Amino acid sequence: MLLTNDTLKTIHSRRSCRAYTAQQVEQDKLDTVIDAGLWAASGMGRQSPVIVAVQDKATVAKLSAINAKIMGNSGDPFYGAPTVLVVLARKEVHTAVEDGSLALGNLMLAAESIGLASCWIHRARETFETQEGKQLLKGWGLDPEAYIGVGNCILGYAAEGGQKPAADRKDGRVVYVK
């Protein structure tokens, strides 16, 4: 396969990161990543996803604790990342999960393209179904009954060993019908 442009190279080089330094993401880089998420395709152009950028240490810790509790453990499912981009979408939009998923993909690709590490962390839906999660949404000025959690994109700078090489791509995943 020919990697003929920067976009294709970024798609091939992006890896999930599971160890981060404490260095916070700079505002200009954060804004660049968020902008990419806002430009993601969405069903019928509805633009249903909302991105909440969380850099406050206490709030990141609270989100991490709720997420860990849902998993049934007490570890840090955010791997020490200093920034969490919570992707929510409007419940009444029938493509809410798909729209939010496309936004998450754009966030991670944009992060890779500017030297940031990222990882999609699940359990956002369950997080914002809890009372604690609903309180967070209210505190952010969002109606907890109007939104569902789609995913969390953790961001930061990769610590040593935080990213592993890509696995080989599995065969048999394409069917051509001509």
C-alpha cells in the first residue's frame, strides 16, 4: 500500500497510548484537536456531538474513579492522561453513537498529527447514567436527560512504553463486489 499523503501516514501511525507524562496539553494544541472533532461527519449534518474538554485534575480524577467503578476496579482507566475529551451526543438523534464515534476518530487522528498521544476510553454512556455523572453534566450546563456519553478521548504526551507497535492487519476483512 502506498502512503501517498500525510493523512494516510497519520492513519497508519496512530496508536492508542496507555501511559502518559504529567505535562498538560497546551491550549493551541487542544483547540486544534477539538476543531477536528467538530468537523467530523454526522448523520444528515445534524452535528449532534458535544465535546467537553476536561483539564481540571480533580474532575479528571472523578471521571476516572467513576469509570473504574463501572469496570469493577480501582485503577486509573485514563492511564494518567492530563486531559480528557468527553464526547456526548444528543439522545434524540438516531445517529448519536455513530456521530460521536466519528468525532472520536477525528480527535485521535488530529492528536497524532500534531504530536499528542491519545486513546479512546469506553464506559462514557454508563458514566453519565450515574447520579455522579448526571451531576457533572448539570455542572457543565448540559441537560443530563438530553445527552448520552459516547466515549472519552484521553490526551497528553506519551510516557516511555506508552505506545506499542501496531499488530499486523488480519486477512479476510475485505470483500470486493464488482
